[in-house]
Amino acid sequence: MVGSEDNGKIILVLNCGSSSLKYDLIKMPHRQSLGKGLVERIGEEKSVLEQKSGERKLVIEQKVKDHHEAMELVMKAITDKDEGIINNVSEIAGIGHRVVHGGDKYASSVIIDESVVAAIEEFIELAPLHNPPNLIGVQVARSLMPDLPQVAVFDTAFHQTMPPHAYLYGLPRKFYEEFKIRRYGFHGTSHRYVAARVTDLCKRHPSNTNVISCHLGNGGSVTAIAKGRSIDTSMGFTPLEGMIMGTRCGDLDPAIIGFLMERGYSSKELMKVLNKESGLLGLSGVSNDMRDLEKAADEGNHRAKEAIDCYAYRVRKYIGAYSANLIKVDALVFTGGIGQNGWRMRERICRRLENIGIFMDFKLNKEMGSKEGIVSEAFSPVTVAVIPTNEELQIAIDVYELAFSGKNEYRRRETDFVVGIKRP
Ligand code: ADP
């Protein structure tokens, strides 16, 4: 087992879903994951914890009533005498929580105090499925480990640098003022991580680097990043806007909603259709999973092929729009399950982008597979890269910077690349 004798700080990263609890123990500043695990089916008859640490694997099956019990089980698992990750819970130096919505209040990660807890609660109305379990995770961890610094890392925070012309919808002002309806954007931790990583990979200085980041997973979003700051992103008030996703429809003419409601669909039914039954799944009738679709398309399924084409076209459209907004693009990054692993989709997207300076080396792209690396031609004005995202590591970095560097507003290295900006 790995201890913290060498002055490293072990950070526990938590991601609480409605019936799951994901965790990762990361040693900082070494950026080393010591082990990770997942408790699933919390609240059901039989819950299961699975943990991996190097070659060691631990599986515990037992009823776990709620997140409090899940957290206690995690403590037991990580300190297990034979298959654990650390010797004692006291080796944990700090805790980082993934929180989906920080509204317009947080433009960076923050040390959790009562006001942050209240804000996570306040923004439940904006993220009714995600903020409640995130809040429970924070409350449980604070009650079990009250003396440790705990940090909230918001999915929305990175996008708080968007200017009004990018985040305002063309609606009457009162909808923004009264109901906070605006673009918030999501996947911020992932976009922030890969943008910093690609800057390192290209040996560039962040202050003169513009990036378009494509997080293509089951959910997906494209973000325009100028000098380390998000200036626009494809997801909006909710994660439903933007690209065509696994089961989400993405951009839509809003009149379609009224049209369908007049034909008997309730708003609840429609939300279910648009979130869970649309996108790649709805278009293909085959699957929401890109691997299944590529297989079906190869076997001649026309709808699967069309769904794939719609997906690639929509991503290309965003890249084109953001390329116009950024004026000069230095790097295009692919991440997320499809972006990292799907070389065919990367190729499909880039095949029609040469006119904006994106020249992919198709052979290299195929060879790169799922690894981190550059996949563009040496002469390409825009560097194209594959970067496996690591949101857990970014959360651990934030905890380390906030809790152990003595700064509440921090900057990456000595550069002016602002990773976290504390709002006045
Ligand atoms: P989530 O948004 O749920 O975290 P992921 O980032 O894990 O999702 O991405 C899931 C998607 O990645 C699925 O559509 C899956 O088919 C796709 N994917 C995984 N491996 C490959 C691959 N080798 N080729 C193409 N797509 C892949």
C-alpha cells in the first residue's frame, strides 16, 4: 500500500450520482492515481462495490441503504488490510467533489463552506437530477471527515468566462433576469483539462493559444477556448443543446416542442423523448453506442450510417462556427469515449475541414487509436490532437492548489493562464 510519507498529499475525489458513488485516490503533486472504485445500486436490495488498485481488485456485495452507508463502505474498502489502497483514513489530506451546477456564482473551484453548500442547493432547480446527489456526497463527506478541506469542482465553472453575446438567448430579458435562463455549458472540467494538456503537448504558451475542444462521449459538447478561457460552448441551459448525442437530440427548432404538445405530448413525455430516446439512438433505431452503430453501418444498415453522418456533420458545424469566432485556431482536441477511441469518427469529422486549416494525418490518426498524441500533418496550421480526458485528476489538482498552496485564486505555473478565476 502507498502511504503519504514522502510529503505527497492524498486527495479523495468523489463523484456522487443518484444511485452510485465513484471515487479515486490521487497522490499530489505526483498526479498519481493510487486506486479507484465505484459503488453501484445504492438503495437497492443488492449493492456492489468494485475497487481496483494496481493489480489488486476488491469486490464487496452487500445492501447499501444510502450514500452515508456507501461512504462508510468506501472507507472500509480503501483501508482493507489485504486489498486496500491506503493504511488509514487519516492519510487522506483533502476531498474533491464533482458538482454539476454552480449557476452563475462560481467561475472556479472553491473550498466548501456553508455558503457553497447553500449554493449547490440553490442550483438544484437548474440541475434537478445531478445537484441533489452531488449535495448528498458533500454532506456525507463533511459529516464523516469534518476536519478535512473539501473542494467543489463545478462542471459549469469553466464556461463562466463566456461573454454575454455567447450566453444570452434571444428571449425576453425577463427570462434571464427572473429564471436565470442562459447558456451555462457543461463538461467544463474535461474541456479545461484537455485544453491545458494540448498546450503542453504542443509546447505552446497558453496566452497565445486558441483551442477547439471536442468532448465526444455519450453526452458531448464542443468548446471554443481563447487563451485558456471558454468563450463559447455547445451545451446550453441544460446539456440537451448542441451536438447530436447518444440519446439527446441536440439543437432543435423550439417550435417543434409546441407542435408536438398540440398533438398530445405532455412536457414530461417530450423531455423524456428528447433526453433519452433521441440522438443516435432515435435516428438509427439501433443503439446509442457508436461502436454498435459503426458495426451496423458496415453491415449495410442505412439508418445507422445516416445517424453517424448527422453526428459528424453537427460536430463539424460547431468547429466551423468556433473557428470563425476564434479567428485563429491553434489546436483541435478530441476526447471522451468517441473522441479518444473512435479514430473513424475523428477522420469523418476532419475530412471536410481542410479549408479552415485542419489537415489530419489519416494514417497517423488510425495508428494513434486511443493514445494521447498529435494526429495532424506537420504542415497543418491547426494541430489536431487526441487527449484522454482525466476529470478526476483535474479535481485533485484543484484541491491541491486551493487547499495546500495557500491561494484561493490560483494560476497555472508562472504563466497568466487562468485556471480558476474567483468572481468578485
Ligand atoms: P459518457 O458520456 O457516458 O462518459 P463515454 O465518454 O464513455 O460516455 O463515451 C461513450 C461512447 O464512446 C459510446 O458511444 C461508445 O460507443 C464510444 N466508444 C468507446 N470506444 C469506442 C471505439 N473504440 N470506437 C468508437 N466509439 C467508441
